[in-house]
Amino acid sequence: MAKSNKPVVWFPFAAGGTVIAFCMPVIVVLGFLAAVGRVPPGLSYEQLHAFASGGLGKLVLFGVIALSLWSSAHRLRCTCYDFGLRADTLIATLLYVAAIVGSIATAVFLLRI
Amino acid sequence: MTPLKERLVQLDVLRYNPDTDTEAHFQRYEVICHEEWVVLDALNKIKESIDPTLNYRWSCHMAVCGSCGMMINGEPKLSCHSFLRDYEGVIRVEPLTHFPVERDLVTAPDDFMEKLKRVKPYVIGKKKPIEEGEHKQTPAQLMKFRQYSMCINCMLCYAACPEYGLTPHFVGPAALTLAHRYNLDSRDEGRKERMEVVATAEGVWECTFVGACSEVCPAHVDPASALQQLKIVGSIDWIVEHLLPGGKP
């Protein structure tokens, strides 16, 4: 049996999983803090806007969002598989297309800043 | 010395006799057991004093041989390691899921044995004349794979794995973990041969990291971690083979 080409989708998934594990809890906490009007110093709208305006900032944000989207898409594909939904090609296509569309949208919005 | 506490234990045991039954059915047994006993002791007492026709496998009674795996209240367990005091009410005992039942609680392990053979779970050694002595290994080299060498082939991980249940071709947790164990061994040179089986769609890539294998493993092998490490190894191999100049596909 030939070796699988799964690493193509698995590597970004693993990278995204790591990014999610490190960044998402922080983002959730910051989101709550912002909601109750207690934004930590250095994370005000103006400062974050300035961060997203720079080339490096755009790259970091794109990396975090695109990898997280890809990881979530792949995880959802695996979850569907675990639940016995065996239309894997269809599910994979739908989810990966959603992740790619989301990534392109992220790039477009970031470039507009 | 205070006498051991006794208790009436009720067990619903799945029975199946291929010579007379068309379908498996539950049979209720009631047996007086010591509070300190395990489910296997209860089954032994049933066989000795109530029903000698009851069939099940066991050998060591100390979680080493790996032969008494069965479903206890729906969970894959070693019956010699499942204490009666941890269960209330009627205890449901069934053969390991995902394996064909031969008789009562006895399942056929042939599929697992065939998969075990495929991953070559032995040292494929460096050729060295015997006069040069043994292959030495440092404690650090041993620690790399020691945990993965503790597998007792009890197949609880196969019964717990939903992927194996849905896709019987999947090589499965224990066999892949043993492949990883020999890949990590400093005396071994068989990684390339094993990856031909491990890195296929039926190999490690069928795993979706549910993690149930590690939860049920009585030897704390943590097969799920071995499989994730194999995915990293397989991915790096893929990059070398497909993207680097000079890499062979």
C-alpha cells in the first residue's frame, strides 16, 4: 500500500492546534476583559490597529487566524469521521473550502487596514 | 483477624455457544463474593460452583498477561484488574467489542495478530559480528522507548478505538505503538520498512486522536501519544521525500 499524502493537511492542522492552544485562551480572556471595559494597557483599539497596520503585524495575525481556521476545519472533519459520517471527501472539501475562504477574507481585510 | 466482608454480586454475562445459539443472550448469575475480589474472581466462582460451561480467557490474575480483557459495564477492562467494590448493582460482562466472538466471553484475536506481524515488532538489527559483543544502550536511549515497550497485547485499546470499529483495516493503537517502540530503539535499523505500513492511509493516518486507547490502557503505555509522534515522523518523511531535492518518493 502506498504511503499517504495526509501530511499535506496534517502539518498545518498540527501547527494550527498549537496556535489555538496558546492564543485562543488569551484571546477569550482579553475579549471578556474588553467586554467589561477593562482593556489592559497596551491593548487599546488604537494600539492594536497600529499593530495590524504594520507588515509584521499583518503576517502574525494572518498566521494565527488562517492556521486556526485550518486546524478547526480538519478537527471537524475528523469529528464527523468519528461519528461515522463517511462522506469524507464531501465533508473535507466543504470544510477546507470554508477555511480557505476564511483565510482569503482575513488577508483581504488585513490588507485593507 | 477480622473475617473478609462478603456480598451478593449479580452479573449479567453475555453467553454465546456457536453450536446451539443463533444469537448471543445475557445470563444472570448471583454469587457470594468477597468485597476485595475482582470481576475475574466472581467469574471463576461462577464457573466452579454454578455453571462450568461458562467460557472466558485468563491466566496470570495480575494484569501482566493481557488475556482477560472484556467489556465490563460497557468499558474495555482487564477483569483481573476490575474490583467488585467499584461497581454497584448488576455488573454487565460482555466480550471485547470489535472482535468476533468465538464462545461466551472468548473473542478471536486473529486480526490483531496479523496486524502485529505486519509492523515487524522486533529489533531489525545492525549487522555486527558476535565477537564484538552486545549492543550497548544508555539509560537515556532506553527511556526513549521504554514506556511503549510495556504493552501487554490485551487489545483493550482496539475495543476502545472508534476508528477501529468503523474501519477494521486500521492497523490500530497497539500495533502502531509497537512499531514506534522499535523505531525509537537505538539498536534498530528497521524504521524504513515499518514506515511502509505505518505511514499509509490504513496506518497512523486513520487515527483521528480520539485518545480512548490511552484512557483504557492498563499498562499506561499511552498509545495515543505514540501515534501522534508517528504522525510527526511520517510528515517529516513526507517533506523529505516530496519537497527536498534528492529525496526519494
